[in-house]
Amino acid sequence: MKKFYIFALCVVLAGTAFVVTGCGKKAAEKAAEKAIEKATNGQANVDLGTNSVKVNTNAGSLQVGGNITLPSSFPSDVYVIDGTIKAASTVKEGEIYTVTIETSKTVAEAKVKYENELKNDGWTIALSMDYGTSASVGAKKGDRTVTVAIGESEGKTLVSLSVSKTVQ
């Protein structure tokens, strides 16, 4: 769990580096890498793109901004709704994946789609709730859980997926 908190620190440091890119992209990347490496006692690679931040460490990875891709190790039995990926992260300890997608579907459409797709992929739905302009779906499969949080923001629907090993 300590590695998760260190990884969260890395996210904050990378975001800070993204804000200070006016000092020079390479200098900001190197400063962020050194801070992350010191905090994690491991290697770090920071890439500050025009509209994105990408961080890779021994503990995991983070991508935020434009032109974000699904992590290559993201579980193939977890449905990913059509849309634009806005953020993606992995934490190696606990095999935690988090992805945020902006979709053109409504909250209700996205919720029904996830309930159906998860069932089709062998997941057992453990939670399904509506909250007006937001909804959530939770499912279990083997030693893993998936949580889907769906909400509206400024006329757009955002879907946040979180997949992890079940805590025993």
C-alpha cells in the first residue's frame, strides 16, 4: 500500500512539472524525474507533451491529457466504452488500473451498456445504483473487482473504470 501512496505523490509531482513547463520542457521533465526517483527509490521517466503528461516508474504509470491510450496490460475482459480516454493509470502492486473516458452516451445508456457487457464477459454484478445525473456499477470476477462510476460534467458524460485485485 505504501507504493500506492508513493505513486500518488508521483502524480502530484508530474502535474506540478506540467504547470511549470514555462521554465523549459526538458528542465521540467528532469526535475520531475529526479523528485519522483528520490521519492520512490526507483527509475522514473516523465514526458511532458503539448497537451499531456506521461509518467512511468517501477511502481506504475500515469497518462493525463490528450492522445491517451489504454494501458497495454489493461484486462481484456473489462469493457471500455467508445469515447476519448482522458486519463489512464496503473499501479503494479495490487494490479490496479484506472481509466477515465469521455463518451457521447448518456449516463443511463452507459450504465446499461456496462451492466450488459460485464455480464457478457463473465462478471457478477454486485452493485447497480442511479443518483440522478450519475450512476455506478460494481462487479466481481474471481479475485478481481471492477467499479464503474458514470457522471455528467459540462454536458459530457465521463466514465471512470477502476479494476483491482480483491482485498482479502
